[in-house]
Amino acid sequence: MTTYFVFSDEAGEYRANPTDNFCQRRPYYVRSAVILDVESWGLLKEQFFELKRKKKLPIDKEIKWSYLWSLTKHYNHQESIPINKPYYFLKNYKLATLYDFVIESCKLLSGCSFCRIILTVTINKDSNTWSKLSIYKWHLQEIMQRIEMEIQHEQDSLAIIFFDATDRNVDRLLRDAYSSIYFEGDFIEKYSHIKDSISLELSHHSFGVQIADYTSGSFNGFLRDYEFSTRLFHNHLYTLLRRELGTDEILGFGIREVPRNRQFRSQLDNKLNNLLPSID
């Protein structure tokens, strides 16, 4: 039996009936899923924490993707880090050290015997009326379908999905949505290769969820044309995206717009075809 761990996290935000200002500040809602075979997970986990030790970063604290941008803003405005901010513990670290840590963490994935990345994305527009529950469920459904299709060729394979625990209401929504999809089904008759419930864990204790955070964050930044995000995504994550066998097609297989949107998919296709040259 081959067992896979799937780690998922989100970037951006979704809101029904958003204002123009909200759409400008948060144009996308993104969710990532990083699939690792158990053996690779064990190896990469040790390498990840060794990397933290090497850079003298605290083992028990998470370097969130959002912290990079908050710290950069303080630095650009020549501001001190407020003591009440969750990233205050990073006040004495150089930004270059933190950015390099994220790059090196994502580089670790290239050493996997098996790694696949799935990304789902919703474009925020003032015409969006879908509830947050519906959007969460659709993203989760797209991810579950692609996990099942990716590993179903192995008869005894099993995927266990881990989500970042957020607040109690969101966690309940995710659990309920997962259960509904799993037991009521969709075009996939049976999710026989996925565990029957999701697992929620604290991200600062989970190497996998932290990598999923960097994956969703970099893709969100790539969509917004941020240079660092684009380079990270292209150089260290793009080749790991799930693809259609025989064609290497990514859209619909490794990246999925939610809900289906032909115009947005065409825009994604153009962006993927115009990625920056590989620069470390």
C-alpha cells in the first residue's frame, strides 16, 4: 500500500457581493494542495527543520507567507515592528534571511520521489454572489477529485488530507463540506483512495501545511504579477503541478478555476505561457 499525505492551505480571501475596494485589495482566493508520498514527507520534514536550525530560526514558530509582506512594508516605511503583531518575534532577522528560507524550503520539494501540486483559484468580482460555504465546498471538491484521479491507478493507495486549523466556524464548514462530497459523491462514483475525513492541524507544528502556505501564497502573488512570487512559483513549484498524461496540460488538471470560467482560464493560460526566464 502506498500512502500519501496531502497538505492544503489558502491565500487571499473570498467574500460574497464584494466591494470594488475589496476586489482591488484581494483580487483572488486561492487554495493549494501538495501531495507527498509518506517516505518523501519524512525525509523533507527533517530537512525543513534542519534548514530552520541552519538559519537560526525558531523551530516552534511558523514563518507565514503573509509575514514576509507585512515585514517588507514595515521595512520600506522604515517602521519598527509593533509588539502586538504575530510576526514580532522576527524583528531582528534580515528580510533576506527570511526570503531565502522560503526559497530553500520550496526547493526541498525537488528531492521528492513523488510530489504533485494542485491549485484552485476564484477571481473576486463585485458580481460574485456565491456564499463562502459554496466557494469552500467547490474548492474542496475540485481538489478531492484530482487527488482521487491522481492516485486511483494504485489499487491500495490512500491519501490523507490535512488542512490548516483556522477558526471553529471555518473548520466546521470544511468538515461538513468534505463529508458531504465524500459520502454523497459527484461525478466520481466513489472516493475509495481518500480517507473518509479531513484532518485539521496547527500549521506551526506542520511542515506540510507551511509548504502549502508558501505554494498558495506564491501562486496568488504570481497572479498579481509580484516578482518574487513569480520567480519562486516558476523556479521551484511550476514543474510539480499535476498534468494530464500524454499532453502535459496543466489547466483543468493541476490548476482549476472555481467556478469554471473560460475567459479566466484563457487569462491563466496566457500568464503561464509568459512566465519569467528561470532566475535563482
